[in-house]
Amino acid sequence: MSEEKQLSDEDMERVEKYLNSGFNTTERKPFRGLILLAGIWAIIAALGWVSYYIGKQAGYL
């Protein structure tokens, strides 16, 4: 990477001021990984059941 500064000190100060102003922030709920895992598991189980049902109806199982 280049060792040269991309922005002047004045521009960098303005960027930092904008980023720290809170204008771009949004409140979010905490990430709930177990709920995501349960949802994915439920979808995969449902798709497995559908494929089993289709295979049973077609006479493959």
C-alpha cells in the first residue's frame, strides 16, 4: 500500500467529525444466532419433508 496520505489533515478532520456526528447511525437489536440457526434448521427440515413426500408419491421410496 502507498505510504502517502490520501487526504489532507483538514479533510481528514472533517471526515472524522462527520463519522462521529451520529448522522449515519441506526439502532439495532442484538444479533440472535440461535434464532437464525433454528430458522435455517426449520427450513431445511421442511424442504427435506417435501422432497421425501414427492419421492414417496413418485414411487422412488
